[in-house]
Amino acid sequence: MARYILHGIFASGPTYKAALMLRLTGTPFDYEHVDLRAGAHKADAFLVKNRYGQVPVLEDSQTDYCLCQSSVILDYLADETGKFGGKDRGERLRAREWQLWGAGTLTTGIYRTRALKLGFFKFPEQVAEANLQSALGGLKELNTLLDGRDWLVGKGATIADIDLYGIAAYAPQAGIDLAPYGNVRKWLARVEALPGFKGVNDCLPQASVKA
């Protein structure tokens, strides 16, 4: 049995972030598919693992930690693997700033616009337009903030890049053209060139699988 068990669903952006971190660090993990449509995430057995009834969840058999929230999972894995945590405390703090920034309008805009596009949710027209504008505004700001830099923090990839990649990479599924955001596209390509990288469509299986 692998040290880590990742619980989630292949279509979940937050689950993808956690899985991508595991792939990029070369960390074996068992994967447990959580059937959201069947309500598995609201079952008592799952709520013991995640009080919020959400995915992902990461279980560590070595430390007995059972963690939820993708940003927390990335932070934890950076400590446990010694990778993507930044060169010092200052870079780690800057990475966390980026993660919290990404959890705002960028996440809301892209994830919800994607959910509407794929038929996962329905929103009133005004709400849908507000979500789209949040996505476009977030991408525009990210494009500006990336000007003159290869990575979000320091001179190498960190959990900040993995976290925000796991948001921005879903823009095409949301029907958003990334052509106007040249810095974002170049940054996405740099993340995709990292050893062990797997994209949103091939990082996770559609059923449970052992490492």
C-alpha cells in the first residue's frame, strides 16, 4: 500500500492540483474515486475524512494526517517531499500569498464558468456573466503580474505555480481563449515542461486505482 491515498474525482480542479503535486514530486499514491453524483462526498464515512463534504482528501498512513483543501495539501506535500516549497521561509510565504490570491476571483471565475459550460451547474444569466468577467479579470491581472518573470516566486517552480496552474489550465474548458494572455500562456508551458507533469485530462483515472 502506498503511503498516500488521494480521494477525489478526475473532473475536479482542486483534486487535479493535489494529484499534479504528487506526480511532479514523483510520489506514489493510491487513488480513491469519490462519486459526487451519487452523493458519496456527503456520506458519513467521507465526512469523517472531510467535514466540508468536498474533494480532495489526502491521507498519510505514515503520519496519520487526513487533510482537505488543495492548498493545504500542496503545502503539506512540499514539507514532506522537500520539493516546490521555495528556497526559504520568505519564498514559502510569497507562495502562500499567491495561493490565497488565486482562490479569489480567478478560481470563482474560471471554475464556475467551466461548470456552466460543461453542464455541471446552472446560473442565472447575470451571475454567469459576472463569473466570466471575474475569470477574464483574473487572467488579465495574472498576465500583468507575470510580466518579466518565469515563475510566480523566485527562480523556480513552487506550490504557487502548481496551485494556480490548476486553475488557469481549465480556462479552455470554460470556453475562454488564452490568446490575449501571452505571459500566462508562456508560464503554463513552463509548468507543462516540468518532469512528471500530467495534464488535466490524463493526470487522474476515472476509477479507483492502486499506486
